[in-house]
Amino acid sequence: MRWIRGSLGDPGPDFPHFGMGRRLLYIRRDLAAHAPAIFAALHDRPPPSAIGKGNRLSGFIIRPQGASEMFVRYGRRGGMARYVLDDVYFGHVARPVRELTVTAEARMRGIAVAEPLGAMVESIAPGLYRGAFLTRPMNGFTLWEFICADDDPSARTHVAQQARRAIDVMHRMGLFHADLNLHNLFVSTASDDLRVFILDLDKARLSPEPVSASRRRANFARLSRSIRKLDPSGERIESALRAILTGG
């Protein structure tokens, strides 16, 4: 099976890139005229203590002059590495560029992902960089936030079914998510249908074929671990809801 990874090249002609000092911005072609304003909006990174949105609280809204709002997720490490490296990454192909490539292709395949707008990479030294990933803002909650906030059984079941449909389409269309968890499933409140989107594809892989059974099991196993970690007593995610999400 041939896996398609963002490291195989840049995001393509739909996302031209612009340089400014040590920074390189890939931006969707229809937004290219706003590149200077986007550079300016990204110039002042929030301090490590800033609390944003998302799994690592590193997501923020920016408002480039003359352009629509954008959601930017700055690269920020988790685990013990965050105490040493914080927002510094290694590699000659930056994760945000890889994620932009994969997310754009996934969206073209009909997978429910955030609408990608661009990526920015700031070079620190050869092979060292900081990065950011840009998407269209969405109103809503992570799946875990939704489950904690809504005690209506029918609404919780409906959203769990929507999440499972999104995962099944993801697998059928060839996307393997490297870190599927309750924080990376997002419940959009843009419509009454409460559609679920899949986030954080920086380590995901795309294949021209459906995801294999073993890799599907790996995704569901990771999601099950997330459920056990966040709700060890099963108080919020009862067995029926867990079965919808993970099949077990």
C-alpha cells in the first residue's frame, strides 16, 4: 500500500507560499493578497502561559486586517517534552506544512475536517522551527466538552452516531489518524444537525485505498484509551455510547 504523506512535497499550487525574514507562509490562493496582513497577525505569538483552545490549549483566533477571522493552532509539545522544547520542532519538512497537505486532500475526498487555510513556519536554525496551522474558525465544542455539558441522552447518542459516521468515512476514504481522541473530534454547532469534524492531522496518513482493518482497530483502540483516561468510572460515557464510538 502506498501511503501519501505531506512530507512528499508542498501543498501544491492551491497554496502559494511567501517569505518574510525567517518565516514562510503557505496560504490559500484566494487569500494570497492578504499575506502581509496574515504575517502581521501571526507576528506576536502568545506566551507559553496563554490559554487557548484545543487539546494543548494552543489555538487562537486572529483577525488579519482586511480579511476574515482565522483560527490558528500554534505548535506546542505535549508530555514531558513540553518542559524542554515547548514549541520547537525538528525536521526539514515542517509538521504544519505536512498537515496542510493532508488536510486539503482529505477535504477533497469528502472527509469531515476543518477547512484548511494555510500554514506558517518560522526557521530557528537548520532543521529547527516553530510552526502554526490555519483553518476556518468553527463554533462548537470538542466531543469531550459536549459530553460533559449535555445530559440529554438523545442528543448525546445522536452526536456519538455522527462522530462514528465521520470516523467510518475517514477510514473508507483512506485517512489514518495517528492520535484519535475525544479532543480531536469536534462538534460543530453551525447547524441543528450538530455535525462532527476530525481535527489535528499533523501525523495522519492518507492512502489511495481504504484504511486496513488493523489500522482501523488501532484508531478505535486509541479512542478507547482516551475515553478511559477522561472518564475512568464510565459515569459520562456509558457502555452504549462507548459501543457507538468504538464498536466495543
